Amino acid sequence: MTVSQIKSGHDAGRRFGVRISVRPLVRSLVRPFPHLLPARLVSLAALACGLCAPGLAQADYRVRVDAPKDIAKLLKDNLDVVRFAPRDDIGDAQFEHIVATIGEQVQELTSTEGYFSPVTHVDVATINGKRDVDIKVDAGPRTHIKDVDLKFTGPVAEQDPQRVEQLRNAWELPVDAPFRQSDWDKAKNDTLFQLGQKRYHAAKMTFSRAVVDADNDAASLAATYESGPPFTLGPLVITGTRRYPAQIIRNVNPLSEGEAFDADRLQELQRQIQATPYFSNVIISVTEDPSKAELAPVEVKVREFPTHRVQSGVGYTTDTGASVNGRYSYYNLFGKAWTFDSQARLEQYRQGGYAEIGMPPDESAYTNSLRGAFDRTYLNGLDQRSTQVGIKRARSRERYDWAYTLDFYRTDERPDGGERFLNKALVPAFSWNRRDVDDLIFPRKGNIINTQLGFAAKPLLTDQSFARLYGRIRQYFPVGQRDLVLARLELGAVLTNGNSNRIPSSLLFFAGGTSSIRGYTYQSIGRQQNGTTFPTKYLATASLEYQRWVTRDWGGAVFWDVGTATDDYRHPTPLYHGVGFGVRWRSPVGPVNLDLGYGVHDRRFRPSISLGVAF
């Protein structure tokens, strides 16, 4: 890149626009601006000489910078006379040299913001034995873009004219926009980045120029990009595997040999590999050698997790209280990369654990597993003890998950002062999830959908025949630069003849709690009988929330939740409303929500705490 200033007939004083007036008994100090290498070397040499003669050093001085708002901070942060002000080891010669270069530094600094004709006044005086440096800067008119000449050469110009037009339309410095050096650099680099993201992996910028006519306050920009040949993806070249077979990576690979190079697709491959439990780090690269553009090898470098992993933690939720949990995983069972995963969890109102043995992904990227789980809760007068054993065949892609399961459920329900129920069911089921959001950790736009479908038929290890349907959607709507509106809808139904007394309670529905209807205790909304809350056949909840973000990481929210859980949708129980407000924090481990909800039905305030995004 070259920057030219067209200033015919300007002398040195006019060029730098500097006027320095020095009152009697004045001394000055300057440190060279980083962009002016010769001046910096001179100042450093002068400063070094001054330090070698400490007897000549003077006390520090005061600086005042009077400049337009859009350049004032730039000058205060970068002018050497400001940065050296706290020092007391500057001699008279160094001070005078720094003052003498103030105008040159102002010129260089303001030019990065598009001001090429600043006029600088420097007044130095000694008052009561202390030196004052008064700097006044008239920035002058700002330079604007007069014309832009973007050229694209190579195959992209002939084979993909629509792509060229898209890149031209996406150019970030249009005609009449203010010229700033940082914007110019960013516009060039962003265009090159976008060109190289798809197909043209070896794209490069062969020419760039910004010609600034300071007399007319106009800038002419030009850049030329060479696309290079279109790249297609070839076979995987995998390195770094020792404990686990490389075939695992090939099985989860979403790429096809011969498909066009796409950086987003390579990131998808990276995420698919990291979604397995075997690899802690994954680096994907493709050569930029134009001679290898056709079927370019995809290099995959991995670092493996150890075969054993032990985890533990403590926590707290307003739903189930304080908790402690431990987890043990082994990733090379039978020496065939089968996984064993187990976890135990103890909470105030809930205890449970699970164990699962899984096979590595097969050639269709499906994983098969055998699992078992136990869960006990004691809430709202009902002691529930649930056991689940089953098999699962699941597959996960970039934004979709789906699973086929066959599970045997057995529940032991012990209501306070009531009759004990022992129920069982064998349930084949299918689940499908989609995550179509702009950011999986901190979403602002898009939606997350969860669906489940299952059934059970008596007498196949089942006490009562039924079909079970469940769906949940969270929709995110961005508002302005930071804010958002979050809408949620949740529906569930268990279709059966008669009541649900012989259906395992873990397959029925409650409402209330942090992720349901705030302002009510966890699982407190259901069928009420003798002071005990029982699960129901139907569920419907909804929520509307507005989040106002004050900074990037901190914000507030107001919300309204509504819904019910009932056994008769034709004559439902009253709707339960919850309203309130809360604090939002984008923490290093994910979103943290602290809410205070008011349950309109119960006329009580209840706090709630949640961590993460519900998938």
C-alpha cells in the first residue's frame, strides 16, 4: 500500500501546520511518534544522552490538549509530550526536541483519521517554576472517499461473476464515506478474507493504493485481487492418533471428496470431531499451493484426551437446591474405543445417577449405546423413584441431532399419606433437535427446537397403552445492536384412554420452576390431591422476555411466563402467570440468569437461578 499526499506549492511550515510560540524561561520535551521511525531514533538518542547526564534533568511538566472530540483521545494517548509528562529525568535538550516534533506527530496521527491538513499551536510557559505545555489543534476538513476502483482477476472473474458483484457490493468504504487508515486496511483485508473463504483458497491482493489529495480533501482508493484457481477438497490426511483409531474421524467427516473448498465446511468438520469424546484439540488445514488446487488434501491434526477422566463439582439451583456431583469416564473400553460414562448427583431435593456404554461412531456417523439411570425426587409431597434402562442409536450434525431409543421405565410413586403406585412401560421413541442460531452459547437470532415422539402398548412390559408427544421452541429476535426478545413455547401430551395412574410419572408433565413458569416452585403445578402435586397428561407453557444489555457482558431482563399442567385440556385448570425481572451475565462458562419472579396465582415472589442455554 502507498499513501500519496498531493500538496502543490506548500512549504514545510504549511505542510505540517505547526506554530510554536515559546515564552521566556520555557523548556520543552518530546518523544517520537511510533510511525515516524527517524524522529523516534533521534528522540531516543537524545533521551539516552540526557539520561547519561542526570545532573541536567528537570522536573516533570503539565500538558493540556485542546482538540476536536473525534481526535482528542487519539492525541492524548499517543503524543510523546503527553506520555513523557510524568517523568522527571528529561533534560532541557530532550524537552525542546519533543516540543519541536509535536506538529509532525499530530500530522501523522490525524492523517490516520482522515485529517491531512491540521494546524497545531504549541504554547510553552513556565509558571511558578513549573512548565506548562498548551497544545491546540485545528483538525481542518476531513478527507472523504472520491472513488473506488476494485479489480478481480483470475478464474473468479470469468467463472463466478455473481461472486465478484457480491464482493463489490460488500465493500466497506463506499464513495463519500470518511477516509480512515484503519477502515481502509480493514476493508482490504475483509474483501480478501471473503474471497478466500469459498473456492478460491489461494486468493491474494496483488495491488493496493490510497491517493490522498489533501488540497481537495478527497481520497482515491484502488485494490486488485487475484483469485487463483478454484480449490476442491480431497482426502483426509490424519495425524496425531495413538490411542483411538483414525477411522473415528473418517466416520464423522461431513465432507465429500471433490466438493468446492469452503472454510465453513472445514469448521463443521472440526466441530464434528471435537463433539466426540476422544480429541481435546483439532487443527484443520488445506494447502494454499495453486498447483494442488484439485482435490487438495485436508490435513487433520488431533490431540487425544487421556483414556480416563474424572470430574467433580458443586452447585446450586433454586429448583432442587445445593448439589454435589462426580463423573468418571473411560474412552477405550475393550481396546476398541468403546466409551464408559458414569455420573452420580446428590441434590437437596433430587438424587440420581446413570451409566452408559457406547460404541464409537459407525460409517454413517451413528453411535449405539446401552444405558441405565436412576432418579429420585421429593417435591411437593410426592416421592418419585424412577429407573430407566434402554438402548439408543443417535447421530449429531452441525445443527441437528436425532435419536432412536427403546427404553424400559419403572417408577415408584409414594405420595405423602396416599397410595403407593408401581408403574412400568416399554417405550420406543424418536427425538429430533435443531439449533438454528447465530451463536450456540450466546444466541441473539434464530431458534432452538426440541421434539419427542414415543408410544407404549400393553401388555409388552407396559401397564397402560399410550402415545407421548412433546415439543419446545425458543425463538430469538435481535433488537438494535445488543438487545433481544426471547419467546418460548412448550407443549406436551400423553394420549391414553382414561386417567394416567398406570403411566410412569417420568413420562408425564409438571410445570413451574426456572425453565418453566418462574415465580412458582419447581414442579409445583400439576394435579393437586390431598396436598400432593401429581404429574399430568397435558402441558402448555409460554414465555416472553426482553433483555436490555448495558454492556457486552451485563444486562437486565423483564419477563412474563404463563401456562398450566392438566389432565383435561377441555376443562383445564386456571392459567398460572409469572412476571418479574432479572440480571443477565455472559460469563466465561456461559449465560447466567438471576431472576426474581412473582407468581400471580400464589401471590409470592421467588428467586430463580439458571446457567446455560436450554437445548
